Amino acid sequence: MTKEVKSQPNNPAAPRKQGGLNAEIQSRIGHQLRAMYDDVVRQGVPDRFAELIRKLDGPDAAAQIDPTAKNDGRD
């Protein structure tokens, strides 16, 4: 015979949530991520990547990547 074991919240009076993080934890994670990646964001996008993005965003991007590719309308 098996018993189902349900996890109990730390505060039994608190309403039970189905997953997710509370606002305080989300805020802490956000601050830590910003601190970790702030230097990367400040570096900006290298010119060669910016040029590639401009080419890919252009109206004839598919033809530039693969001239034999046909547009089948699945955008």
C-alpha cells in the first residue's frame, strides 16, 4: 500500500500556490542577473554583428542567405 505525500508550505496559514516565485524572489533574481550581465550589455553589439542583423532583416534576406530558396509564405 502506498501513501501520497504532499509537500506542506512553510506557513500553513498562507494560501497555496501552484509553482511560481513570489515578487521578492523574482526581484532578487533580476538584480543578480543585471549585476552579472551589466558589463556584457555595456559592450554593445560589434559592428560585424550589427551588419549581419541588418542584412537578415532586409526584404531579400532569404535570397541573400540561400539564393535557391523559394518563399513558400510560411513567415
